[in-house]
Amino acid sequence: DIQMTQSPSSVSASVGDRVTITCRASQDIGDWLAWYQQKPGKAPVLLIFAASSLQSGVPSRFSGSGSGTDFTLTINSLQPEDSATYFCQQANTYPLSFGGGTKLEI
Amino acid sequence: QLQLQESGPGLVKPSGTLSLTCTVSGGSINNITYYWAWIRQPPGKGLEWIGSVYYRGSTDYNPSLKSRLTLSVDTSKNQFSLRLTSVTAADTAIYYCARHPARWEVFDSWGLGALVTVSS
């Protein structure tokens, strides 16, 4: 099974800052990676797929990069509504697996 | 607009069977482009993919749950279902139903989630 490791587990930032979250896969997954945002009491929302493709309706301040085993989610110009937990997910191999999450506080 | 809604008992006894149904509205479950999936999240913890089912009935299961798990589809009702046997407290979680494209196993639409507690 492919293990997904996110860092940091939590981060605190201010409105207008830029934040980067890292996700590492235990083996090469190409660009088969997605990022989700989850707010308390809500279901996750897809932000990015194929490592760097922005899902329709997602603000352009969100971006993703990476391939192989190392990936990043960058949020530019942080807004108060970006306070949430962010998860990565590999879509390369069954069983599908998620990172442990990064809690972003603003 | 596609909507998914989980339904089922919120409390299951240890060693019992957990059964949930996801009703799809605003779209057809017969869509050849998509698979239908279950994901769970223990309170305050991370996400675990349970399994996915295609409208024709083919399935992919998480090996960690495979021996206890059955996923099925009822196209006449536009629903798909989860059945997990021999549950323990470790199966207590919010259970989400979701959709992913057949070519890309990423979840682009989710239900609201249903909390299932395993307790006597």
C-alpha cells in the first residue's frame, strides 16, 4: 500500500500570507495526486487533481505542484475562509489513500 | 446539481452489521463515466477509502476491510449501499458517500456524511 505523509500537521498564518503544505508518497505516483479542503463539520471539497489542475470553481490563489513522490499545495494571499484542514490523496494505485491532514489556522 | 445523501442507523451494536445507503439526486447512477464510493473518517482523525462500486456492480475494496465489506448498487432507485459486518468500536466514524470519475480516482462530489457509532 502507498503511504501518504503530510507536513506540517498544523500551521498558523495571517491574512495575506502565503502557505505551503507538503505531501510525500512512499513510492512514485506520477501526477496522480489530489488535494482537498475540509472545514469543521463539513465534507471535504476537491481543490486540485492531477497534482496541479485546479478544480472548477476553486479560487486561483490555490495551486499545486510536484510529481513522483513529492508534492506541494500553495495558498497565496490567505483569506479568513481558508482556515481548514487540508488532505492529499493518491489516485495512482488501489487501495486509494490519504495523507494525515494539515490544519491551517488563520 | 448532483447531490448525495447518506442514510441508515446511527448506532450499531458491537459484532453487528453496519448498513448505509447513498441516494443520488440530480444525476443518474447509470453514468458510465463515474464510480460511486464510500470513505470514512473517525471523529477528529483522517480519511480512509472504504471501496468503490460501478453501476454494473463491479467493485474495488480496501483490503483492510474486504473480508467484512459488501458494496452494491440499485439502479432502479438511483442508490448504492454499504454493508460492513462484525463491527467493533474501531468502525465508529463519519461515513461519506462520494463520486469519482472512472479515469481519475479523485472524489469530486461528496455527501454530507453520516455518523455511525458502534456501541452496546
